[in-house]
Amino acid sequence: MTSQANRAKAFQSLHQEGCFALPNPWDRGSARILAGLGFKALATTSAGFARSTGVDDYRVTRDMVIAHARALCAATDLPVTADLENGFGDTPEDCAETIRMASEVGLVGGSIEDFSGEPGQQYDLAAATERVAAAVEVANALPFPFIVTARAENFFTGSPDLTDTIARLQAYQDAGAHCLYAPGLRTLDDIKSLLSSVDRPVNVLLGPSANRVPVSELAEIGVRRVSVGAVFNSLAYGALIDAGEELLESGTFGFMERLPGEKLMRLMNAGSADED
């Protein structure tokens, strides 16, 4: 199995070489399929993982998320970064401990967001910046590069203020964040404004929400990372819902025409860790 240090260096290099797609598996099987398809790194999805346990997002504990991350890191040889929500606590010490725990299970990156967990609420800028700084301090003390991604949640919390979003990410950059992320930016111009205002790699969620554009176009303007969040998980569960409704309502088996066949296990086996 590829060492954590080598995975970390590979993940760091991806941020320096250009733009890469970062898909979000929610269990070992989906992680191996995505690795088998040829992706170069993976990211956990808090919402996808929560749904796999039968609950909504932000209803899982830190211990559950860390155990989940350990399983994904063991499933493939790819670098894995994690959605660590708000660091599972309000204080800088909470964020620091979460990064420490994350580093011990094979992860090579993790995100800390400024959403407090209460509907519509973000931490004030000073508190949010202190939390990022504490996470970065732990990460920078590790014997391998650990990418801390700082997230400004304005567009996800009902406060879609681009000026405040950029100000927050600039503060997180000054606090040492290695990557910056503002999920939900609406237009390509929003993304361009952010890119021109910071000097760290920027992660974008599925491109601008108002008009999705290809990864190649995002790469041209300087985006370094494009993730999909819980969308792949939603698509998988959507297919399950469609098949279940067909069987229940009409008693037919049209869903059998959409089976992946031998491709499923071929990809899963191709994406498994070397020692498995």
C-alpha cells in the first residue's frame, strides 16, 4: 500500500500542477469504483456519508466521520481528503484536535468550514480565522504535507455576499490555509473575482451554480480543484428510488436494462489498495 507520506506529496502536487477533478465517494465500494475509473484523489462527503447511515447531514459524530475516513483511506491507494464540517466543535482547540485525529487515520487533507451548525449562522470572522489558524498549526507540524481547506459558507447559509465571502477567505489565507473553498458561488464571474483576490488554490463545487461549465473551462480561469459534494451519492440513491418505485408501482423490471454488469467489479477491483 502506498504510504501516507507519498499520498500526501501526490495530493500536494495535484494542487500545484493544474486543475483536477475531486469526486466524493461515500463508502469503500464507491471509493474503489472511482479509483478504478482513474481519478487521482478522493474527498469524503459529509452529506453522502450521513445518508449512508440513514440520517441527514450534520447528524454524525466526529468519531463516526474519522472511522469512515479510516475505511476509505484503507480502501484505495489514492490520496483522500475529508469534509470535516466545522471541526466538530466551536473552539480552535476542537478544530486542532479534529485535524490531529484526521492525520492519524491516513487522510492527507481536510476542510474546516465557518458554518456553526446552527441554521443560517456563520462564526464571526475573528473566531472563524482563529479556528483555521489552529487547524493549520497542527497540519504544518506533521511530518508530511496535510492540506487544510478553509471554507466560507456564505452561499450555503443564506448570506450570498460575495464581498464578505472573499474577505473571509482572504483572512483564512492569512491564517495559513492551504486551499480555499466557497461552495455555491453562482456565476463564473463570482469565481473569477475570488480567484483574482487570493493566492491559494481554490476548490469549486460543480462549477457556478447558475450555469454549469466544464472542468476545462474552470481550469482555464485558474481553478485548481473541482469537487462534486454529495451529487454522486444522490444519483446512486436516485437510481435506487427509481428502480424501487418501478417494482412497487408497476411490477416491471425495466431497471434491469441499466445494470453495469461486469464493469462494476472490474472497476472496484482495479481501484482497490495494493494489499487488499
